[in-house]
Amino acid sequence: MDINSLLTWYRKEKRDLPFRKDRDPYKIWVSEIMSQQTRIEAMLGHYARFIERYPTIADLAMADEDELLKIWQGLGYYSRARNLKKAAQVCMVDYGGRLPNTKAELKKLPGIGDYTAGAIASIAYGQQVTAVDGNVIRVCSRYYWLENDFNQPKEKKKLDALLQEKLPGPQEMPDFTQALMELGARVCQPKTAKCEICPLNKSCKGAQRQHPEKLPIARKAITKTIETKPVIIQAAWHENQWQIRLHKRAARGLLAGLYEFDEILPQRVYQKYSLGSYEHVFTHKIWKMDGELVVTDYDSSFIPLIQCEKEMAIPSAFMPFYQQALDLLADLDGQTILESSETEKAEMN
Ligand code: SF4
């Protein structure tokens, strides 16, 4: 691989990202976990809030879980946030409050797989190790024109071994790893290989073909199960404010430990508003949801909206309904609804 051209391009073109300002292993780790499945630009706000709240591994190790999930809200894959905390606790006990400095040791931490360990070890510590993710597979399969199915672990291992032989010295490793990622994100993109502006185009086999985008071989689509799910947001006016009902999901399984709304209507409904329909796609299933906001009687299971906004991690799956419910409640006169509902109850009795 033409490493010199790649590094020259990267040093000139790289994006100015907060976790690139120094080579702090903790910041690199957090950014790598956050950027899995999320575009860098989309995660920057989350990253800034996270680092502000948990500036060190010690702070993260002591994080309150509900607060941690709230800060993670919007990024999905909440188990990643939990694993960050678990790994931080291991670092406090076994590594003196630091991240270990080799790929092999990093892989022993919860939530750190082969790619993330390679990224941290090479970027933060200059270790000569690979960090093979989707971007790197794409660039390398096109560059060397490898028609292997890299969804197969054994084929991915072969690519890893090939790349391992091409790695530059420790001084160049941080930039080399980031340059490959950056090239995959901005130039050699999944649907468009911008060969005309690529620093590797003189030596790349893909650039000599008509459609380099044919590689890498695509993963077979996963068959997803479809579930229908009603989402009933119950609201009650109490102590001069709107309060709503949420439940914590089970500690294991899909959206574990996060909050969700009811699925059945309460006994008394004073006002009802449709929140429309929405589909949320998970890795293996699709939820087809119909949402409703209902105004009902208060009981002690209701929580003030302000508290909910500040403290409860609500999964993205429910956000379209929740945001609409917030807008509707902001326009409703809770006191008047409460008074007419009390009159209605009195008349029934
Ligand atoms: S030259 Fe084209 S195919 Fe080759 S790495 Fe660059 S963008 Fe990808």
C-alpha cells in the first residue's frame, strides 16, 4: 500500500475532531465506542456531553447507571454505555485507573472487541496492530481487489494478517490507522468510490476497474421479525404540572433497563390524542407502533415531566411519540381538564 501518499493526504485533509487533539486513550476509547453505527458528525454533541460529565476513567467508573443511560440517550445500543462503565471499573481495580496499552490486554475489557482494541492501541500508544472495521475492509478489498467474503471470520482474519504485514513503524501508526478510517469515511465510500481524489489511486487495483463499489461482497440481509406494539402515554395533571407514567424494562434483553410507556389504556380516559404510527427497526426485529396520548387520573406511579426529561433514558424507538406528546401537553390546559374530570367523577358517583 502507498502509505506515504495516504499519510500525506491525511495530515492535510483530516477533520478537526476533539478526540484527535491529544492522544488520550480514554477519549479515543469513548469516541470509538460512540462512533460504531453512528456518523462522527452525529455523535459529536453526545461525545462533548459525555466527556464533560465523565472527564476521567475514575468518574465513569462511579457513574450512576440511570444518569449514564440518560447521557447516552439517542445513541442506541445502550449495552455499550454499560460496558464502558464496567470496563472503567476494571481499569480502576486492575490497571491503576488507566487503560492497558496493548491490543491483547484491551480486548480483555468488557465491550472492547478486536477492532476497538486495535484502534486504541495503535492510535493512543502507537502499537503496530491492525484495527479492521467496515471502512478498512472496504478500502483494502478494493485496493488489493479481494473478492473474499469478509463477513466470514476466517476471511477477515486473512485480511488482518495481510494488513499486519504492511503496517508502518510505531511513529506512523496513530496516523495510519486514522488515515484508513478517514479514507473509508470520506473518499472510498460504500456507494461511491471517489477515485479521482483518492491518494491511493495510482496503485489501487479498484481504481483500474469500472465499478470498484462492487466490493466488498455485501452481507446477506438478516430476516427481521415484525411485532406490533401499542404505545400509550398516560398523562395526569397533578401539583400544577403534567406528570406521565413510565416503566423500567427488564434488566436483560432488548432495551434492557431503559424506560417505556404503557401498552394498554387506563380505566378512565378524559382526553385522547392519536400520536400516529411509526416503525422502529432493530438489528433482528421491527416494531410497528401506534401511539396515543391519554389524559387520566393521577396516582403515585406518575412522574413529573421535568424529572422525566432530566433523568429517564427513553429509547429512540419511542421518541417520535414522546416528542409529540410533549408538544401536545404544552398546549393543554391541565387545570381545566382536571376540574372537569373531577366534576365528571362526582356526577358518576
Ligand atoms: S482509488 Fe478508489 S477504489 Fe481505490 S481506495 Fe481510493 S477510492 Fe477506493
